[in-house]
Amino acid sequence: MSMLDLPTSSDESWRYSDLSALQSVWPLPAPVRIDVAAGDSAHHHLLQDAGDGAAAVHDYVVTVGDGARCDFHVLNIGGKLGRVTIDVTLGRGSHFELGGAILGSGDQVLEIVTSVTHAQPDATSGQTIRSILSQRATGSYLGKIAVARDAQRTDAFQSVKAMLLDRTATANAKPELEIYADDVKCAHGATVGELDKAALFYMASRGMDPATAKTLLLRSFVAGVFDSVADEAVRETLEAAAIAKLEAMV
């Protein structure tokens, strides 16, 4: 596919996307490059809060040098289409950590698509994604971990959980492992559920109104995703935006 050709639903990484909305921002600009030098540590974050009806696509290419670390946090809440892609290559003994939340309502289509390549030995990576979706929203996580033949002692995981507030909402999770080394530890898990009715009943029996009870349960569901944000002001901004979105959803 050339840069000028719109993707189609047969393209695996675009299978669940809103291709009609994509037309308004196509062709896409070159990805943002993030290079973390050997031994360094870097922290990046993205608050994707495009306006109603807009399409927003953010592409990143990340290279993490030997012995370096990169932490990336994403809150994906805005636009008719909100898509974030992160393509990571890890050096020897390096680490990549992703904490992401997708909060969608209405007819939103929100996506996080990752590809993490363990190119050298002794690297580690972790990806934690939490999605909350209401009405007719679609939230998708497509995450690939590729382990090269020489990347022995790789340790990588993906943890993906989604909460549906309405049966009309859709959550897609496609964790993928491609492993060519034999001394590795790779794990992935994906679950989709609904709010705990017993917990809601208990909170209502204690006098809590339904909206407050739902918001508290949903806040606890995404709690921890942004705990490792190094900058306190950034963490507070992400958490405040998430809470505002959740309150609007319930």
C-alpha cells in the first residue's frame, strides 16, 4: 500500500477502523520519531481529545537503545475516529512500558495499535490497556510482540481488559505473538465484561446514587494505568480528562 492509497478493511491493522472518517485526514503525515539513546530514560504521553466529528491519527516510531527505558502513556477519548499507533524497536537490555486507556461513547471509533519488536537479547516490555465503551462506540487494541531469533531472555506481556456499558458497544482485542527465539517469557490476556451488578446494588443500598456508583467502579477499573506517569502535573491532567469523560458517559 502506497502512502496515497487509503487502507481497506482487508488490511489487518485497519479492520475495525472508520475508513470514511479517515478520508478527511488522508494522506497521513510522517510518524513522530522518538529515539531513546543507550542508557537513557524517556517519558512520553498523549491525550487524544479531538473534537466531535473530527478524525485524529497519531503515529509514533520509537527506538529504545541498549539499556534504555521508554514509558509511554495514552488516553484516547476524542473524535469520531481516534487512532494511535506505536511501533517500537528494543535494543539489548532495554525496556518499553505502555499504559493506555480508551474511553468511547456515541459512535466513536477509538484505537490503539502497537508493534513491539524485541530485536536484541534481555529486553523487556509491558503493555496495559483498559477500555470503557458505551452506546455504539467501538474500541480496539491490536498489539503485536515480535521476538527476533537472537533476542534470547525476552520478557514481554500484554494485559487487555474492556468494559461494555451497553450491549451495543463493541470491544476488539487482538494480541499477537511472533516468536523466533526459544528462551523467552511472553504472555498476553484479553477480557471483556460488564459492570458488576452486585457491586452496584451494594452501593445503592448504602445510599449512593447510580451515576456516582458507576463512575467510582469505572474509575477503579482504569486505576493504575497512569500511576507510573513521572510528571505529577501530567498525571493529574490525564486523570482529570479521564474522569470528565467517564462522568459524561454515565
